[in-house]
Amino acid sequence: MGPETLAQVLRPLRELFRPADFPNLLVGLEVADDAAVYRLSPEIAVIQTLDFFTPVVDDPYTYGAIAAANAMSDIYAMGGEVTLALNIAAFPPKLPPEIVAEILRGGGEKVAEAGAVLAGGHTIDDEEPKYGLSVMGVVHPDRILTKGGARPGDALVLTKPLGVGIITTAAKGDVADPAHLAEAAASMMRLNREAARIVQEVGVHAVTDVTGFGLLGHGQEMAEKSGVRLRFALDRLPFVAGAREYAEQWLFPAGTCNNERFYQEHITFGPGVSDEDQQLLYTPETSGGLLVAVPPERLDALLEAFRRADHPCWVVGEVVPGAGVEVSAG
């Protein structure tokens, strides 16, 4: 569902569940962050999220692992640890059981890698396969990370390359180089757990994960919730191999247009940012990285922590006074 339609259908729910009536709901519909957070005690808050989608790759095990990593990402974006997961699945009745088993194995092994437990789930018959997780995590109520704390002067750091959305779209059309798809799949399967641990350890102002609304959509959400303007430099943005090549061929998924239509009034592009690159930054990502706003005095410590962990990250821009998002060529 596109962001415009989603905002419309959620309005009645916001009226039904007013924050004043649920004081222990720390993050919910009104805040519209990456996941819901409910305080159980002064020491423990539960983070709850779910996500599922149709196959983005042909290999069933890889599909399951990507879907699970993507679902758990919202827990990490809120600064938590994953504790419990349930399968959400829809499979065609004629799909061979061994393929279903591989999808579930891929998801299950990724949950195990997160140090959590997969305890069941729910399946239905459907002609198009769909798989994902309902995920519970925990965090101290005073250590919740949200989109809404970025401040002017902060540096913007990204923990995974962009472009996996256009790679998987090219693969569906049988025009993707297998090496490009393999790199994109490896990125999508990588958990954001270590990145979230580093971010919590160093201390940052705001975090979100880059998924279905693309870099520009999720960037605009951070800018809006924080009351600031995000400034990205195109030449600093990392892309998986092949992404810009397929962008030049205009192989964008339908979600790109949905994101552009909803967010474009808040986005400004500088000279030298091509139409193809603009579209690429609107393109939905799957199991993308964390976008982090870090205070300048902690930037070196954050980069050093990522280096020590042998975890990639890129400084991709800065936070400035104002509103919206701008992208310069460099």
C-alpha cells in the first residue's frame, strides 16, 4: 500500500486509539514510527512489529531469510533486541512442501541468528506466496530510538547500500546479472542487529530503517518528525553493483512512482542530479540499512566502532535547519 493511501486509511484508527487513553503506549499510531512500543514496567518496554511480502528472489531459502531480516529490522531501528517471532505465511496449495520448508527454514535460521526464538505462526492458502514475521523485541523505556530526534549539525550515516529494490525488479524481468543479484541478496540478508548495538553504544539522536518508502521517503519522515531538513550528497551515497545501470534502463518498480507522488513536494534536487538518480532514491528498498542522525562530537566514535566491528557505514549527509529533504550532486 502506498504512503498516501496508508495515511488515509489509518485516520479512523488514530481517532479510536487516542494517546491520552493509553499512557503506556510510548510509540503508536499518533507518532508513526518504525514499530509500536508499549511500556510494561519502568525497566522494560515491548517493541512490536510485523512485515511480510511476496518473493523478491527465486531461491526459497534466501527469500525466507530476507523476509525475516526485513521484519526484524524495525526492532533494531527502535534500539531493541528481538526476543520472539511468529511466522506469517500464505502459500499456493500446489506449492511443493519442500519449497515451503526451505522458506520457513530461511526465516527460522535468521531468527536464530538474532538470538531470538520462533514459536509458531499462521498460514493460509493463497495463489501468490507471501512470507514474513510478527516480531516482538524489548528495550529499556529510556533507550528507545525514534525518527524524531535529529538536530541541526548532526551527520547522517547509512549502514547498508541502496538499490536492492531495482535489482530485484530487474531480476523479476530476467535481466539482472546474477552477480548483482547475489550482492543485493547478501545485503538484504544481513541483520541490522550489530548496527543497532553500535548506535546504542555510542549514542545518537535519531534512527530509522530504509525500506518501502525509499531513502527519500524515510528521510522525509525523519525530517518531519524532527522539525529539521536533511541534506544528502549523491556522490556519498552507496549503491549495490548494478543499481545505477538498471536505473539508466528505467527498470523501476511501481512503488517508485507511489513514493514520488506522495513525497515529492518535500524533496529538492540540486543541479547535476539526473532523473534516473532521483527515481532511484524514491525506489523502495527491502531490508535496507539504518539511517542515523549522530551528533558531530560522536561521529568519529561511531565510525571507529563500525570499523572495529568490520561493519560498513557511510557518512551520506547532514542535518540543517528547515524542513524537507534536499539532494545535491556532491
